[in-house]
Amino acid sequence: MPLDAPDLLKRVTNARSTAQVDAIMSGLPIVPPEQYQWLSETDRTGTWKPGHLHWVPVGRDRGNGGRIKLAGEPMNPLAERLVNGMEALIELARMRELLTNSSAPMPASPREAVLRYFGFPRLDQIERLDDDERKAKSAMADKVRKSLSIKLDFEKKAKEFAVTVRDHGMGQAPENIHKTLLSLGRTEKADKPYLIGVFGQGGSSAFSIAKYSVVVSRRAQEIRKGNEAAGAGWTIVREIQPKGRRDPYYAYLAATEDGRVPVVDAAHAEKFGQGAHFCHIAYDFGASESSIARLMYQSLNHVLFNPVMPYELYALKETADPMKGTAQRLAQRVRRFGSTALDKSFTQLPVV
């Protein structure tokens, strides 16, 4: 399959199993890692083959294995991916604002940004508003959550889970994906108080919990610079274990020697729209199959206890659960059942 095949992006974004990814890669001109290895910015083994894809370390750091394997629990990197999606939506709104008013002051915090750009306060505070205002603010929040989702799929034959996080935010230009979505310890957020993360690490830990990770992104048209590609960049991430060595690392498919990812032209990327797509395939939850859907709902609401904006969860079904955090759920319970709704009584036990 040539790199300019018209159905390539569709196959990449639809992949949910290792078999599908293997089938895609088997038809691409990929140089095996034993024939070409990126050791450092200036040191390589093997020769770069023009017109072929090569495995380049995530973050362009050959020693990235230790940092990427930092996740102690499989749900945390997924929460980080969702937070990244929230930031992408906030940043898109900020950039739109600057297009109309280049001197507009920055919001002082993520919650201030959400209130300014999307019109609703903290999700738990919405439950404390009067009925009319609560309904109006809830409608605003519900509109936003359709722009960010996490989806759980299960491949019965291979007994594999796939988790896809999709946002319709600012997106990245293809030529910058290797320096942003595939970077490690690099950040453009340090001087932006309206964003959440800052260390450039979080979500990358998901690479270590999946056999393959598919990454696709496309810049929103209205904020795209004149010299930025209008198409979508894509790649596949996997672990590589070099022969005769004990230090595996994580690498992605690169199309150029400086690390840029393959690109699908604008005509074939229109259906993708804008934003980012992360699909982690053969994701290891370390739990029984029957409990994963319930576990995701509970765990994500717990980890993102009071998120700055809501999102949608598709857990082995085609209908979405609105995800607003446990704080909102508790506040809603108090609104419906009164201030004693959270009280818990304990049976008296005899003192022995």
C-alpha cells in the first residue's frame, strides 16, 4: 500500500486491533528497526532510505523507556489524554479570541478560560444554581462535551481492548506532531496559566500499556498558518526491543530523517476534520473483561473528580455516558435529595 493511498487515513483511524495495525504496516515501506536505529540527534546505525518509513524514538530520545513506563495504574494516562483534549479545546478558543482581539488578556486559570469561552462555571456549581440558570448552563456544558470523547472497544477474537481519545480542538500541523504530541518533557504551556499541564509527560505513559498506539492530528483551518500543511499527520507507536540489549524504547513511524510523521493530503483528510485522535490498542487494564466498562466509568469520574469541562464515554456501547466527575454527581444528589443525602449511618456495635 503506497503512502498516498486514498484509504490510508480511514484504515489508520478505524484500526482497533493488533491484526488491523499489522495489516496496515505490512503494506507500507517500513525499514525494520535492526536496519536503522536512531541513537541520538547525531548518531544512527544504518542508512536512511528515502521514500520509506523508519522507527524513531518518541521524544527523539533513545532512552525514553524509563520515563514512558512511569504510569502505575492504567487509568491515569487515559485521564491525562482527556485533560490534553480539554486543553486543546481551550487553546482553540483562545486562538480564536486573539484573531479578533490580539490584545485580549489571558484568562488567569483553566476555569476562568472555560467560563469566558464556553459560558459555564465549575460543573459541581451548576447543580447549585436556580432551575432556569442550571438548565441553561447545563446545556452549554453538554454542547461542549460532544467535542471530547473516550471510547472503549473490545476485539473478541483476539481478546483485546482498544481505547480511543478524540478531541475536536486546535489540532497540530503535521510537521509539528513530532515536536508536540510525540515529545517528552517539552512544553509550550509554561507561560499559559489558562492551561492545565506543564511538564509534557502525562499521556505518553499510555504508550507503554498498549501494544500499538495510533496518533493522528490535523490543525483547525481557522488558526492554520500559511506555511502549515492542510492535511493530517499520522503515525504508529510501538515498543522496540533491540537485539542483545536490555533497554527497550518506544518509537514511532517517521517519514523524514528529522523525525516528521507521514502526511495525508488535505483532500483525503477532510472527513477527519480537526483535532487529535489517540487510539491505544491491546491496552492492558489488568482486570477481567466484564468489569472494564464499569471500572472506566467509576475510575475516570474519580480521577477527574471535578474536570474543567465534561466529555463523553462510550464504554463497549454506541450510546455515550456524560462524564462530569464525582463532584458534580455528589452535588446533583444533594440537589435532588436534600442536604442529608450524603450522610451515612452506622449500626451501633456492642463494646466487648
